[in-house]
Amino acid sequence: MFYNLGKKAFSFFINFLHFMQVSLIFLSFFIILYWLLQLGGATFIQPFAPFFETIKDITHLFYVRTVKVDEVTIDFAFLVATFAILFVVWGLKFVIEAIKRLETKYDMIHNYLKRKAEDLFNFTLEAQHSINEYRCNNFLIFIKFSALNSAKDNRFNKDADAGVEQKQVEMLKNFHNNLDLFLPCQNKLLQGGILLYFDNFKDLRSCK
């Protein structure tokens, strides 16, 4: 949230300075145009005189230079004001570049802090997962018996598998009946095997 507010602030200042540059360029153009029309004796510019005369008065506070040509006095205040404004426009370019560099550093700091936060979150998540795994002692084992008639070869005796399935069931039931003697666990006889359930891994390690 704060990062987005910061990005919006940078964008606002950069756009504002660009707007100021464009506005000052237009202002300098109109100052020169007003000055030339004034020298030419145009009368329709009188409604705009107060605004531009104020600019000339401000310029006279720092610089006054007039030239008289054929009883016509030329005041260079408007020209000086134009150069001053264009100098400000040029200076704003460096201000914008400095803000952009600052924004780049702002992004780098944000990305660094974001990576650190992600690393910390992943470390905490991994540690919590390890703790949960350590606490989990429950597990299942499925046991299945497979019998083979070694007295007969499948390649030469078609009845080599006869009685094998019954032998597997017999072995499975025999194992199931004697299971409680050496494995303290819950068990269930299923089709094809036995499912063993242990609720404590330490109980299995203590078996002999």
C-alpha cells in the first residue's frame, strides 16, 4: 500500500514538472510574440498588457537594458525574461532526472525488502512444516504376500499356478493371527493384504 502511494507521488511530481516545462515554453513564446507586436505598434494586445508588463517589471528588478533607435526605445527585459524562463525549463530537466533516479532507488529498496520478507516467510513456513512433520507419528503400512510354486515351471506346466492363491490367503491369515504378538498396532485384513496403522513411531522402534 505504502509502496503504491510512493509510486503515485513520484508519478505526480514528474508529470507536474513536465507540465511546468511545457507551460513555461509556451509562456516564453508568448512573451517574445508580445514583445515583437509591441515593437510593431500593435494595439490589440492592450488587454494582455497588465500580465506581460508585470513580467517586465519583475525582470527590471534584476536587469535593466534599453536601446534607443530612431526615437524608439527598445527594452530588452522581455528577451531576458524569455532566456530566464528557458533556463528554468532546462534546469527542470535535471530535477526530473534526479527524481527518476530516486524512484529507481526506491524500487530497489522495495524489491530488496520484499525478497527479505519472502525469504523470512518461506523460512518460517519450512520451519513450521518441519515441526508438524516431527509431531506427526501416524503412518500406514500395507503388507501383501506373493507365493510362487517352485516345484513347477510356468513354461512347461500349465497348472503351475494352481493352489498359489489359496496359499497366499493362508499365509496372510496366519500372519494376521500372529500379528499382535510382535507389532502393537491397529490392523485390518483387506483383499490381497493387511493394512497396518501406527499412531506412534516410537512404539515401532521399541518392538523386538
